[in-house]
Amino acid sequence: MTRQELEQQLLSLSLSDKAEIVQGLTKALSMGGRGITKTPGVCGGEACIAGTRVAVWLLVEARQIGIAESQLLQDYVHIAAADLVNAWAYAEAHPEEIATAILANNEAA
């Protein structure tokens, strides 16, 4: 089954069935992620995917300029889809922090 076929089937489900599927997928993805950490001395103390030097702001900026999640996963082979879910959730919860980090990086460049 292709992704498009699956998407068509999902769209035909009832709202409650869709919600159940989304909850299940979200739980499965977030359980596989390592979380987000801030470590003094690592990437300037910025929020990163735990155990890596991949900053959340960097992933958010990449997404803002149109880089697809699939490409991010190819570019950063040591992170998983669940790590992106965690990064997006962190960015949504801390928008000012992420915007400030992106701005600071762009000014430094």
C-alpha cells in the first residue's frame, strides 16, 4: 500500500477513529525519542536532541526554509522520526527561545 492509498483510507475514517490513530502514532513516536536536553558547554547550552549536538532551533529553521522531515532524517542519520516529534513539540512550547536562537545564529553568520 502506498502512502497516498493509506492517506485516502485514513481520511475516510470517522473523526473519533482518526483521533485514536493520531494518539496511537504520537505515543509510539514519542516513546522512541530521546527527548530534548540543554547541556552547558554543548552547542552553547541550546536545546538539543538528547545525546546529540543537533539543536532544536537548527531543525526548526530547516523546516521553515522548506526542508522535509525525510531529508532531515537522511542528513542527520543519528536521529529518528520520534526525535523530530520531540523537537517540534519543544519548539511549539518554547517559541520565543527558538526564535531568539535562530536570530542569534543568523546574526553571527
